[in-house]
Amino acid sequence: MRLPTILASLAALVSSTPISTADDPKPDPNSVYVEKVSWAGTGCPPGSAHADIVESGTLVSLAFSSYVAATGTGQSASDARKNCDVRISLHYPQGWSWTVATTDMRGYARIPKGCAARIGATYWFSGQQKEASSMVPFNGPIDNNYRLTTSIASEALVWATCGVTGPLFNVNSQAIITCKEDAILGVDSQDTKFEMLLHLQWKPCSV
């Protein structure tokens, strides 16, 4: 069985405007930028991913070559679940807390009738116990490209700790298949966007 070539990128785009109203507070955009990004997981093992931080530190591009969950002929039980934990360090000014509520994912799914799969992400800040998750189900038969957005309800959002500079923000995406037949769920791209599409939320810390 020939698996499709899987290329994935993580785009972390930071774009905001100065504080304009009390109902829509934001920090100075010149003080917000990505400092670094790292990753680990069965979907992005060493040597299978490449990252660039471009556009003055506001865009992180991560390309994968091995992010494919698969079942059936020649596959082991562990192949049915793949993940990639992407860790982003965002520089932002003191007095602010931030969170990300959505992740856009694109890829290819071939799930036969009677089988199921799910894909999504878990979010948390390093050093915090609270996390938030969102998973989107696939029910076979499916044989097509997909594009989806995982969203977190506002009451479940995890926020950066006030007074802490640059906590690592973890986006642990997962592709999982439940099937005994030949099935594929590949992640072509994973975009965690900051602010441009209102995916980054800010709030001032209490004095």
C-alpha cells in the first residue's frame, strides 16, 4: 500500500493592533513575536520535520514528512495513533495574558465503512495542570481531503499565567483511527494562528 506524501506546516501568525477600546484590549503589536518553536511526537520524529520563523518572528512554518496514522496491512497497533506536540514560546509584554482557542488542520482521510477516526488538539501552558481539548470525528466511508477547525469553548480556555514571561504554549495535535481494515488519516498542515483571524485572545492582568 502506498501512503500519500504528507507535508504539514504550523503557521503561528501574530498580528494585533494597539489598545483602542476598553472592550477590545490588545498589547502593542511591536512587542509580540514568536521567540522559538520545538516539537516532539510519533507524527514528527527527529529528522522528519523542519521549522522556519519568518516575517520578523511572527510566522512559524513547520513541515512534516511522517504525520500519518494508518491501520490494516503491514501496520502495527501503534500506527493507528500519531501525535505531534508543538511547543511555542511567544514574547509578549508584562501585564498581559493570552490564549489560543482554535487550530486549523488539513489533510487526507481514507476511512472505510464501519470504521471511525478523530483528529484534533490539546492545549496547555507548561507548568500548568489545566488543559483544553477539541477533537473532530470522522465516520466512514470517507476517501477525500479534509479541512477543519478545532475550537475550544470560552469557558474551557487555558490562559498564560500573569506575571510570567514567555511560558511554552503546547499544541499537541493527534490523529487516531479505530479500524481493523486498511485506513489512513494524514495531517497535511496544522495552522495555529495568532490574532489575524481572532484565534489569539488577550486580556489585561488584574493589578
